[in-house]
Amino acid sequence: MNPLARYKPSKNSNAPCADLMTMAERELSAFFNAITQLFGLEQAELSAKDWLQELIEIDGLPASTREWRLITAKVSTRLASRVSASSLSSSLSSSISTEPQIA
């Protein structure tokens, strides 16, 4: 007898958990893809880590799309700060290297 044939999970054994996982996967995937397209893979990976850290830090799992989006919004703020700081640093470096030198 096939051992796998004996096991038949209940159709609704963990449906709410599965729905939450699906919402989380969709939200993180959409966020990651958007950041990759706009800012590159490095920023997307950093933002995904931030997103997962934010999820760990909250009390309980979000139960709605709105709550998942709040995580994304918080992480987007961190991304904006990181990109702004990086952009400012790059522009300062380039302006310093292009300024005429006084002997």
C-alpha cells in the first residue's frame, strides 16, 4: 500500500493560515519586484530583509491586505531614506571630484 495514499488532509484544516501565507507571499513578491525594477536587486534584497524583520516585530499576523500594506509602507520609508542618503552621498562625491583644485 502506498503510504502517501493513506494520508488525506482535511480540506479546511488550516485555511485561515494558508490565506495569510498567500497574502504575505503576494505582498512581499509585488514589493520585491517593484523595488528590483526601480532601484535594483541590492535595494530589493535589503528591503525584503527589512520587510521580514518588520513582520517578525509585530504582534500577531496581519489579517487583511490593508495590514500587510502597512508593513510595506513602513519598509518603503526605510528604503526612501536609504536611497536618499545614497543619492546624496553620490552627488557630494561627484561634485567634490569635479570641483577645480586650487594650488
